[in-house]
Amino acid sequence: MRNPHNDRVSSDIAGEGPERKCILSGRNAARDALIRLAIAPEAGDGSCAVLPDVMARAPGRGAWIGVSRAELEAAIAKGRLKGALSRAFKGAVFAIPEDLPARIEAALTRSLTDRLGLEMRSGKLLLGTDRIAENARGGKVRWLAHAADASEDGNRKLDQAWRVGLDAEGSGKAGVTLPLDRAALSVALGRDNVVHLAVCDAGAAQRIAAPLTRLLCFLGLTELEPFAENGAEDYGHEPNGQDEGDLAEAAAAAPI
């Protein structure tokens, strides 16, 4: 499966969400754009395993990261993640699983496919080239995506129909290439040969944007912007749990 580069992902709905600080970079971003790490007691010896909590619902202490998988792997190898977590989880005895980056990628992928499945079951997801093209030309499509192994010709035709419907010809606006091939999408949605998908509902576009952006950023296929001290543009905000145990103040001491 190829992994083409994607432009920065954003929903069409502006909004504001709470911010958190990445413990590895020290920079701020909207909470829905970051990944929460939580500690869970291991059976027996009382030590804690550091696990991804992508829905930010696990109780207890947590810390946030906003780096790519390659950057995370480098931080683990150099001991930077351990040091940052030691500051965030003061007094806790914890272990970082060797496969933490793979666990995070799997969790982020599952979060995206689960969301797509929910939108499918609620009737918000459009499938089929002809159906998508008709809605796109009518200016109804709010979000458009293509499988990683979709043909360039098929992508180009739907992208053009979308631009026509939005009166945005010449803008270069195009659907996002998902980090999932048609086989993975077909399994996730329970349909055969899912190559292109779209939504016309603004809320659905917003709900999909959050998990998609986090996955693309973690895979290094797009940049998280803005990722700075003064706030963030909306990438699709969806409330995803309570804040108990967040150690934002501890994260402020993370190394740059």
C-alpha cells in the first residue's frame, strides 16, 4: 500500500477546542489533534504500562504527544520519552512497551475506521463513484476521500466534480488520500470494493476530521498546523472524554 503525502487536513467548520501541550516538543495544539498516553497497572508487580488512550477516556494520569511515529521512535531510542513521562507521571513506576508506536498507529487506525463505520450506519457516508460525483457537482459534498490504492484518474475526476460544485475551479482543492487501501476500507465498512467516499453533512465531516488528522500526522503524511503557543485552527472537534488526571502543568516542563 502506497503512502502518498497529504495536504494539511481540516474540516470546513471553524471552532475552538481545549489545548494541551506535547511533552516531547513543548508546543501546544488542540486536544483533539494530540494523542493521550495513560498508565494502567500491570497485574502482579504493581508496575504500570504506558498505553495509548486515543479517545482520552481512561481514568488517572495522562500525558499528551503530538509527534510523528518516526519522531516518537527516535524519542524512545534516545530516552527522551522516558524522561518526559517521568516528569509527567511523578512517582509512578512505569514501563514503555517496545511496540508502543505500533500500538498507537493501530489505535488511531481503529478510531478512524470506527468513526467511518458509525457514519456509514447513520446514513451519512456516500459510496460509489456515480453517487459521489452527482452530489459533488451539486455542491453538496463537504468531505471527499480516496483509498490509498485508488487510481489517479478516478481521483482526478471526482476532485474536479467537487471543485465545480464548490465553484472552486483552479483552486487545486482535492479529496484526501486515506492511509487505508480499498481492502481495508471494504472490511471496515462491510461493503465490496470501497474506493471513494464522501459526506455531505457538516457534522459528519467534522467528526471524521479529528481521527483522520491525528492518524495522518502520526504517519508523517501531513503536518499538524498550527502547532504553536497561540492556539489552533479547528481540525474537527469532537468531545472525547473527561480531563481528570491530565498533567498539562507537568508537560510544560518537557524538553524542547
